[in-house]
Amino acid sequence: MDGRGSSGDLLSILDAISSSDKEPNASLHSGTTLVIGRYLMNHIGSCSVVRQRSSPPHSLSLVPSEQKLRRQYSIMLSNLKMSAELTKIIFQGEQLYGIEYEVRVINGFTNNSSLPLVIWCASKDCDIGGRALQEHDDFSWPVRTNFWITTTSQFSCTVKLDRTRKSFDAFKVPRDIYRCSALRKCTWLVLEDGFYFSDDEVNWKKDFSW
């Protein structure tokens, strides 16, 4: 007997009991008990208990999901990288574009009163001419770097004392934009034993000999 048949028998017996003026006999009572028992067993056995999952409290819905947190972190990291790149570009622009340096060559000889130190400086695009420097005289000129680092930012000089001659790079990118950056001074002191460099005209370091 399936669940549907048991349900029909149960309703028939309940109708018979309610319509009868007499107290049901033992056989009817026994049949009623049997049908009700089978109905309950079949009905309960064929059903599964399903618990409805309660929705989370409203406050929990305000907590972002892991996927959302990862997306926010990715956006933040991207913004930080962009800021770092912009800072780098700005810094490089300050170092390479529109910065003016003073290049200076000093005659440091002490025993050449009759023989001047002749100097001539030029870049590939600009010839700034020459000078005849007596003791402690100097020759200076401004150099402005640019973004493209053209040859106008690089100057070579040739110095001559009597029959001795020497050529050197008085200003060269990128070498001097860093070592001259503190005071933006690139100063050369020419002495009997060689050429000395300083970025503050206080501390001197021999760069090369004649």
C-alpha cells in the first residue's frame, strides 16, 4: 500500500467514525489504528527535513567579501605604482631639464706670470671661445641641461701652457649632473701636476694628470 492509498483509507475511516452515532466496534477501531499507523510511517519516511538557512544579520552584510578586498588592494597597488612612476619622472625632469650649472676653470699655477694658461672650450654645437688666463684667473660659463641631453650640454676644453697641451671634458652628461648637483658647480683647478675637480671649490680631488 503506497502513501496515497493510506491517505484515502484514513479519510474514509475518519468520515465513518464522525458520521456514526454508535461507538465504533473493535474491528473498526483496529483498522483505524492500523491505517493511521501506516499513513504516518509512509508519510514521515518519504519526507526529508529541510532547514531553511537564516539570512545573516544586517551588520554582516556591510563586511566586504574577500574578492572585493582583493580588487580594492589591486587598485590601491596600481595607484601606488603610478604615483612612484610620476615621482620618478618629475625627479628626472628636475635633474635633466632646465637645470643650469656653472662650469669654471681656474689657473692655479703660481710660477707662470710670464706664460698665461690658454684655454679654449666648445661643444659640438656651440663654440664659447677662448681665454688667456694669468695666475688665479678663471674662465666660466653656464651650462643648461635639457631633456634630450643634446651635445650643447657637453663641453670639452683644450688648455695649453707653453708647449704642453691637454684636452678634457669640462662638463659631461650624465657624469656631472650628479657630482655637481649639490651647488650646481663644476669647477676645475689646473695645477702643475694635473687637473683637480671640486663641486664646492673647497674640497679638491685630482681627476687626471697632464
